[in-house]
Amino acid sequence: MALPGPQGRGKLRPPAPGTHMRICEINDIASVASDLAKALRARGHEVELIQPPLFGGKLPAVVKPVIAPFRALEWAHTIRKVRAGRFDAVHIHYAYLGMLGVLGRFPFILHCHGTDVRDATPFTGPLVRKALQGAGHVFYATPDLAALVTPRRPDAEFLPNPVDASVFTPLSAASESDGVLISCALTAIKGAPRILDACKRLATARPGLKITAIGGGELTPEFARLPNLTILPHQRRADLPALIARHGVVIGQVLLGVAGMAEFEALACARPVVCSFTYPEAYEEPPPFAGASTGDEIAALVMRLADDAGLRQSLGHAGREWVRRYHDAGRAAAAVESAARQLMPRR
């Protein structure tokens, strides 16, 4: 692939120790890059967020090689923008996009988020491996990714995604509603078949209990047929705190044993979250989730929480305090800042 501009490692400006840096965040996955940008600015750095168009990103994997020429043009444009920005540090989100740094020959921090390494295809797999090899530092966002990332990068670091607790804040008490919100996508990878089973059980055992879900996943039609469930269209992220506030219980993903932004943002809103989390050792103290992984377990926990306003309130409070300790945006920004300073050569 021919790319414009000068070649050679180390073309970005090194930071002066103890001073601010110019940092480039690339690709805003689940708003992580934008939240980090906000927190890094609060620490005195100048941050630019570049969002590549990602042409054809939602196409089936077998089709994506066909659009490679278009993606090459897109990447060349992004590389030119990075070079023109004369950044001290470049932080790239999503594993295969680390090829921007490899092809552009500038030092970069790589941030793996989940499906980028879990579901690597014959086309993206070699790109992911090359990006992991070429990165100056590697972060991964969920603890299950360690098994996939550390064999190639033993120095990779688990970095919990930042949650802005000033935005995701309790707008009402969890005790005020027994309604249930499904926060995860209605897809198989999130465990939606198990959640569907739970909702069917609840429709029989508690027909008056109202459940809300956001449509879009492949199992949406099956959920839409349930008499106790309302499907909402895609929601803007800015509207999520108010949506969460209208419910007293949240159901998160239950297949992989990990939690994502949806679950942690619900915790930040002081809601008890029913989900499966099997990596308690990833944190100094395990997250206070209501643990369940099967349809009957989920339904039983939801009914218990719906019946006990005090339990909803206490679990919700514990969850918010935990998120503020372990998913604080300032803490995540400090880790990125440290990686950037270690990566970049000193003046």
C-alpha cells in the first residue's frame, strides 16, 4: 500500500517532562475516546479526537476484503491528519486500526476493546497481530481479553473504561420503580437468548412487571413478541441517564462473563445490575453486580429486586461508589498519560 508523506519512526514531537502534551485519540468506541479526551484536557493536555469514516464497517466479514482499496484511501487520509497534527502521543482504539500507526510509522498506544480481538477474521487477524507487535503500549478494556492479548504482548495493561459519573448520575432513587431495563444489545454474544428466557418466565410469574429494551440486535423480533416488554428505538447516549432513571433494575450481558459500558453506566446511575461477571480478581474489590447467567437465575434475581425497594437502593448505592473508585475517568486518563510519557522519547 503506497502512502504519502515522510517515513521513519519517531516523527512525532517528544513531550517535555512535566509539561502538557498534544494527544490524538483515534476512533471513539463506546465514547471511551471522547471521555478520555475530556479527562486528559482536565489534566492540562491538548487533545484532538479523530474519527475515521470506517467505510463498510458494518458489512459482513466475507465482504470486507472487497472494500480494502476504499479503506486504504481512508487510512492514508487519517495518517496525513496525524502527521500534520504533530502530536506528542497517539492513542488508537480498536486493535486492527493500530495498522494506522504501523503504516504511518509513528509511535502509538493501542487500545483493544473486545470484538476486535475476540472475533478476528482471517482478514483482520493478521492486522491485529501486526498492530499488537508494533504498538508502543497496549491497553485492553475487559479482563477476558488478557488471554488473547498477553501471549503476544505480556506487558499489556488492563484499563477499565472511564465512566463519567457526573453525567451518569442517579436522577431518581432505585427504590422508586420496580421496572426493568435491559441495557445490553439484544444479540447472541451478549447472552440475549438467556435474557429472553428470563423475560418469558417473568411474563408468566409476574405479568405486571414492565420490562424495557432497546432494539437493534438480531433477537429484537423475538423480544418484541413478549407481552410484558416494550422495545425502544436506538437511544442517544445523552438520553440514557434519564432512561435508566425510569427503571429500578437493570439486566446486563450474561454470556462472556464480562461487563461493558452499559453495565457500568447503569451502576453509576445507582441501579442494581443483574449480569454475569466471572473475573472478580481483575479489581482490588469485585464489582457489586447481582450475579446470574441462566434464564431462571436472572428471573429469580429480578423478582427479588422488584420486591425489595431497600435492596435496590443499597445495591445501587454500592454500585455507584464502586464505579467512582475503579472506573474514574481521571484515573484512566492518568494511565494513558503515563503510557504516553514512557513511550515518547525525552527532549
